[in-house]
Amino acid sequence: MNTVTVKREELLAKVRTNRDARRTLFLKAQEGYRKLVIEELDRMLADAKAGRPIARSINLVEPADHTEDYDRVLAMLEMSVDDTVILGAEEFSQYVLDRWTWSRFAISTNKSYAVGTPVPRAPHRDDEEDF
């Protein structure tokens, strides 16, 4: 099967549900990300004040927000005058199953920040020599 005809209102509801779930996860991830960035900046400031070598970059992957992808689809569906919509396999995968090309990376990144286990970074060692 390459296409399916769906009721526009049901599709709208499904895309809204998917959008809201992804947006909620992103916002929670953003909180965790900001917390870690602040911790890293505080550590860098402490290193600078103590005369230790100073890291000049923060190597944390920023949470991914794809709300605009959902909003575009929602706007198109809201403006459609048709009661039904024909979806191809890829559109069905994205809009109904919530499997976009960016999904795997975005979800893993956002979940890691949302639950407090981000991509590892080099830890500060208290036994490093002070200069």
C-alpha cells in the first residue's frame, strides 16, 4: 500500500498530539540543558579564578526543537477545504507514526537531557595541578 485516505479532523488530532508530546519533551530537555550549561560555566569561572587552565568551549549538544515541522503540517491541514486527505507512505510515517528523518537523533538527545543523563563530557579533576 502506497497511499491511504484519512479523515482530516482525525489527522489534525493525531498531529497535534504528536506535536504536544515532542514540544513537552523539548521544553524539559531545554531546562536540563540550561542547568548543565550553567554548571559548566560556573566550573569554568572557578577554574579561571583559581588560575587553572580554562576550558573555552562547552561541548553539549543542544536540544532539538522541531515544533515548526508540526506547525506547518497543522496549518496546511487547518486550511484544507477537504474532509479527507490522501497520505503517501512517508507522510503517514511522519504525521501518524511520528517517525521523521530527524526523530531518532532528536528524541535521544532530548530524552537524555530531560532525564538528566546528557552526552558525557570530560569531567573536572580536582587532582589537576594549579598553575
